[in-house]
Amino acid sequence: MGKYVTFGEIMLRLKSPGHERFFQSPSLEATFGGGESNVAVALANYGFDAKFVTALPDNDIAEACIREVRSFGVDVSGIRRSGDRIGIYFLEAGANQRPSKVVYDRAHSAIAECGPGDFDWDEVFDGAKWFHITGIAPALSQSAADLSLEACKAAKAAGVTVSCDFNYRGKLWKYGKTAPEVMQDLVNYVDVGIANEEDCQKSLGISVDVDVHTGELDTAKYEALSQKVLEIYPDMSIIAITLRESRSADTNGWSACLRDADVFKLSRQYEITDIFDRVGGGDSFASGLIAGLALYEDRQESLDFAVAASCLKHSISGDFNRVSVSEAQSLMGGDASGRVQR
């Protein structure tokens, strides 16, 4: 089995306790997380040889971050030590009709200050089978966008499969470029595309008549959207889209669809109530899909594994999805009882 490499930013996550508002009490829960590191950790949990590549400063907080990622069995040898700070995000968990809030403090973070030539991609991709990136790093700065494109080109040159979660983050695109201006070029090097309901529209400028705020889904429109993506990007072999029906901050319908050159697949839908933590749900789908494509030849089974794994993430605090292959397979097989396993 080759190495599964992910590249992007990992941050210090500071969350208000439970469902409290910011500073309702004088404490914040400190953990670490970020889209690409979340994928690496989940893949390591599934037994894959995972490597996370990023840049972090040389200080005690960054050291604690590296220890945390390493503790899951992720290879951290590709982490560059540079820059002055680690990015931070503050999280307030919503409840009922009050949405969750994220506040970023990541300007001029170590990875945002990196650019082309700062990583030895020949070394990074030596023995690699898969490379995963998201639309987050390209949103941080022009130099990070150039670096992300360099990484994708190097991966393709090395014969490595490239996946990208388009991950539109409107609060981050502040350096003068729009997301489509950057992502449309980068996605030319992507084999497996991953998105949620609005990423295709806002990251790539590809749209059909889909309203992501109604809480209702018209799967025929997502079938048309996925077909349109593959038509515009003929080198992309698979596009998978998560379908979230947000009835409230605590109750979501959760499913996904997948299209390749031959078929359109739709997963079963899970009704998730009493959501514990939805942050990282999309990342857990991405890691589940990458794992599912390796574990199963049948595209339906690959998709169903990804949806089951990411459904379970909603029950776990923190960014990382701490579920096993067998737990995802159990839910995938129909055991949604939540009964004590003895």
C-alpha cells in the first residue's frame, strides 16, 4: 500500500464549552484541527499509511500540535518549521435555530507565508499513492495558492492520484482573487472531486438551480450538477457531493451522491438528531470516500462507507473522526441502533 499524503493548514481550535456563547464562561476548550489534517488522521485510523504536510512555527504550541497528529500514527516528517504563528479558529456550537459560528485568526500563519519552492515535492511524493488537498489553503494567500497549484502539478507528474475537497470558505478569500479565479486552474489537476451543496457554485462557478438554504434537496439537480462538473473537467474521473438538509443546528439529514463516467449513485440518508459536533463532517466524508475507493471496487459501497463514516463523526467532539473501519461498516450494514456493544 502506498502512502496517502495530505497538504494544508492545521490550526489551534478554541471552542466555547458545550453550546455556550463565546465567553459566556471564562474558558475555551483547546484542541487542533484543519481540513487536510482531519483527513490524514481519519485515514490513519482506518489503517492507511498517512502523511500530513504543512508548515508550523518553532514554538511549544506547534510542538503540541505535532505530537497530537503523530499520536494517531500519521507521518509528520513532511512538516516544515517556519513562520511565526499557528492559525487559530474560535468555535461556538449552535443549538436549535441558533447556528454555529466560526471566527478565524489565521492571517500570516506559517503555511500562509509559504510559497513555491518551500517544499521538496519529489521527496514528499516518493512512494505516495494518493494526494489530498482542499480549497482552503489556496484561499489563505496568493503564495499559498501558488504553492497548492505547484503541489498538484508535482503529484500528477509523479503519477499520484489527486483528490480535492473544493471547500469554499467565503471569509478567507481576501487577497484580491476570487475562488473561481484560483480553483478553476487547480482543479484541472484533480482526479477525484469532493464538494458540498454550494462548493461547485462558489469555488468553480458551476451552477444549476440549487438553493442550499431551504433545507430540502432535489436530487435530480445534483445529478445534473455532477454531470456538468465532469463535462467541464474531463480529466476528473469522480465527483462526490455531500447532501446536508439542515433542519436546525441539532438535526440534519445526511447523504451524498457520486458520479463517474458511467453511473450516478445516491447513498441512503441518515437522519442525524442531537448533533454533538458537525465540524469536520465534510472532512470525514472525504477521508471515508478515499478509504472507500480503496476498500471496495463497487462505487455504491465506496459511497455508502463514506456517508456512514461521516454520519458517525457528528457524534464525536473535536475535528478528528475517531471511528474505525468496522464501526463505519456496521452502520453501513444497517446497525443504527446505538446499542451498547458487549
